[in-house]
Amino acid sequence: MKQYVLIGCLGFLLAGCGMTVNQAALDSSVSQVVTRNYQSRSFDTTDKLEVMNNIVATMQDLGFVIEKADKDIGTISGFSFTTQTNMTVSVRPKGNSILVRANASKGTRAITDPQAYQNFFNALSQSLFLTANEVL
Amino acid sequence: MKKLLGLVGLCVWMSACASYTNLYVPDANYLERRNIETRIFDTQNTKELLVASAQLLQDMGYTITESDADIGVITATKMREAGSTVGKVALEILAILDKHNTQDPVYEDKQKFFVTVVNSKTKDRKVRTRVTFARITYDNLGAVMKIEKLKDTKLYAEFFDKLSQSVFLTANNI
């Protein structure tokens, strides 16, 4: 009996992970607004290049190798050799500030923990402060 | 059987709940590492330094996979042999001699290097160059063995010596 219960639980767990191709392709189970909210932070500056330079520096601090960078579109992508994650960071001006948005994944899984993004934005914020004050 | 199933169930459950709370927190000595990975060049010409960096990467046998002059980024990769040939031959011979052995010997065989060079202007009109190296090692069966960022201080010091040289050579069209 116990065996059946265990198999049942395992089946339930596995079924929970199952997704259709469309769901997997579009990640449609997640709200776009919620995702954008925790993946974005606004910085009080209008210097897009300065922000992009600091994103690169922060990514280097976190063990990333930069695989793609485009100033015109405002995107930077890389792979971290310390956390083994992929990340794309985009930058766009919004009034008198710059909106930075990051999305990351590890293997087949998207990073959905808002704290991970807060950590990244905190590190970026510190980097912007350091360069603004010419510490580094 | 029960234990095995329980264990499998637990593994599935744990993998589904992997915590990323401490992800992307820089480690304690990241500022020290920034210093090791950075050198300031007394020039105003970012582009010239980028070209010299690209030349140096070619000197070192890298293939450039990404570059953006505005952000000042160049990324390059190369594949090289890992481990000593003598060691590999010895392992193969030992495997042949061992009659009870039914498995192929596994050893570090190849390594792929990744390097990112970033040039940016400082406020006192100089150029700040930062480089980071990383590598992936593969065994002789093609599986990934190790993924790591290279942190040896000497590696970075030697790179910057070579870059200084490359700036001179490139400026003189050599």
C-alpha cells in the first residue's frame, strides 16, 4: 500500500512539472506584469552608456562572460561561470531615469526568485555609486 | 524499493524548490578582484585600445565572438588541449593492461577558454581596461568536467603586460 502511495506522490510531482510545448515556449503560466515588476529597477540617471558600462562591470563581478552587447538596442547578455546561469539585461530610458530589466535562467529553469534580481540590482546600484565617486 | 522511490521523490521535490535567494550576491573580495582585473591606460583613445586588445587576443590564438565599440566589449574563445599527453597515454595503457577493467578511462582532455575585455573612459580622460578569463574543461568522452572563472593573479598581470606591448606594436603598425 505504502508503495502505491509513494508512486502516486511521485506521479503527482512529475505531473506538476509537465508542460505543453506552447506553455514551455511562451511561459504563459506566469503573469507578464508580475514578472516585469520584480525583474526591473529604475535608476536616477539619464546616462545610458554609464549604466550599460556598470551592468557589464557588475556582470563581470558575478563571474559572467559577456556574450552579446548592443548599445543601440540596449541589451547585454552573458553566461556566469560561478553561478552557471544565463542572463540578459536590457536598458531603456524612461523620462529622467533609466529602466533596467534583467531575466535569468539556470539550465532548463527560469530564475523566478525576486530576491535574486534584487541582489543583482543592489550590486549594480553599488557599482554605479563606486564609479560615480571614482572609487573604481 | 521503497527507500529508492522515496529518495527519487525527494530529489524531484528538492530540485523543484531550488532556492535562489543568495544568487547574484557579489562575494566578499569582489572589489579586490576588480583591481586585479583592471588596468588604467594613459590614453584618450578607447578605440585604439580596443583594436590593440583584439590584436592581442589574435596573438594568443583566440577567435573573437562578440564586439561592440560603443560599450567597449570584446569577447573571444579558444579550444586547447588539457592535461599532459604522457598522463593520458599512461592512463590508456593502464586500462588496456587491466584485464578486469571494462570501462574506458576518463581524464581531462580539452579546455575551452573564454575571455571578455571591456574598455571604458574614466572621468580624468583615461581608459580603464578590465579583463576576465574563464574556462570549461571536458573529459575524453566529451562530458563537461569543470566550469570555472580563472582567478590567478599572475594570469591577469601577464595579460596586461602583453596588452601594453600590443598597444605599442599596434600604434606603430607592427
